[in-house]
Amino acid sequence: MNSRSEIIKKLEQQKGRHLGDLCGWSLGGVVPQQRAQKLAVTHGIDNVLAFPRVGPASAYRRAILKSVKSGKRDERIFDVVKVEETELKIVHAVVRKDIITEAVRAGTIVSAGKEFVSGHDAAFSTEIKIGFDKELRDAGGDPADMLKLEDGGHYISERVKALYSEMCVVYTADDIRTAFTRAFESWGGIRMLGHGGLWWVPTDLAEEVRAWAAFLSDLGFSPLVVPSFDTEETISSLRDAARESLEGQLEDIKNDLGSFVGSSSTRLSTLESRVEKYDVIRAKAEMYERVLETELSELKVAANLAQAGLAAAITKATRR
């Protein structure tokens, strides 16, 4: 793999001053957990990827929901409803969705008067029940035995069983996206679209971005890395996006703290973690100022004032 300096030198020979990279992706399906973790190590980004912990209970919930959303279209007549959850178990009812029409009502007594909108109603009836044994999980049992099927021969039961076995050992595309989105945040990245997968990551992380792209490619996904260079239009767009991103993060922390400060149940460690978030925002602002040659002093001042106020509140709370 090329070093960051070699990457930057090559990029600047082509286009001029490299500002960073636009990163997009196309993901789908599932990948084995062990393979994803091994490739993250291979590409040197395992320390920044936040893979979720998918335990048997999580795998069960994923399987039960996916079981009624997959299969042939004419089989999608089922839904799942959680009917019980205790310290010992989780139970879902697989319900059949039917429509009651006036023809079905024939020969029955219905309420008199003008019908409202339609005489057709939705009806749900329990087909089978499926559960998960928390007690066995806590005792360290075999995950395969934790799945409880009322009717193992029903095709929804067979589908749940197969999906559960798979979900125990794979990451979904959403899992992978969540893992590297946190990496982008730690790299000082900016989400360029309110809805959709497009981030800009500053030039300082050019090497990490390309390691991320190689990681996705090796998993069978399609990454997109588009270098951005020093043009008036690019600088203007990135400055606006950087300012909006930092303002949004600052406002989120302030709103978050509004529900914490003064509450007797708030842990001191929770408030202290928010203090650290102001350091992150200030560091990002300084990076953007250097890379984009823009002034973000008012945002840094706002973060300093808010952080100082919170620190004072924490000091006062510890003296009580």
C-alpha cells in the first residue's frame, strides 16, 4: 500500500492541491463476521471500525423479522408480533394477514348504518409461535438450542431456523455501513448529503480512505473514492458543508446537555464525556481551517464557551 505522502504527491501532480476525498459505496447482502474482522486487520483499520456485537438474541430478532420479508411475493401474507418478553424468554407470534370482505360477511349480522370508507376489514390470526430461550443463553448453552419452534415443519419456522443460523455468524450491509460511518466521523469526515451515502474526508486521512476502499472491495462491495482538488467551486461547497456539520454537532450536544444538567440521576461520567466531545469539534474546526483555508473561529469560541460552562456545572455538582 502506498504511504499517505506518496498518495498526496501523486494526486497533486495530476490536479493541484488535494483537499480530500468524496467517499460513496454500494452495499448489499451479508458477509461472514470473521472474514470482515480479518480483512479490517489486514488493511489496518480494525481499530476504527466499530463492528456490532451480534449475539444469539440479536440474531434471533433479525431472523424473525427477515423471515416474513423474504420469499415469494405471494407468500408475504405473514407478519410477526412480539407477544412476550421476560428475563427467561422472548416469544413472537407469526400472524396471517387476511381481508374480510362483504362476501365473507354474508349471512352474518353487521352493524346498521352507512359504512365508513369501506366494508372491508383487516383481520390477523396467529399461525404459529416462535421463541428464544434467554435462560439457556445466560447459562452458556448451544445457540442452536436457544431457538424454540412451536411447529418446526411450518415453512416460516424452517425459514427462521435457516436465517437464525446465518445471522449468528454474519454481518449485514447495515452492520458494515455503521462500522465505517463511525470511522469517517473519527477521521473528521463530513456527511455531504442529509440522506444517502456520500462523505468527504480531509486530505490528512487519504491513506486511511484508500485502506477503507480496499477493505470494501475485498468484501465484494463497491466503494467510490473521488479526489477533490483546490478549485473555487469545490472550496465553497466544502466550506459550507463543514460549517453546517460543525454547527449541527454543536447544537446536538447543547440539546443533549439540556436534558442532563440539573438532573439528579445523571452520572458525572456522562457529563464528562460531553466535555470531550467539544474537544473533538474544536479539533475538526482546526483541521477544516487548515485544509480549506477558511475561518471558523466563531465556532471554536462557541465550543469553548459551552465547554467552560459545562465544566463549571460539573465542578459545582462534585462539591455538593
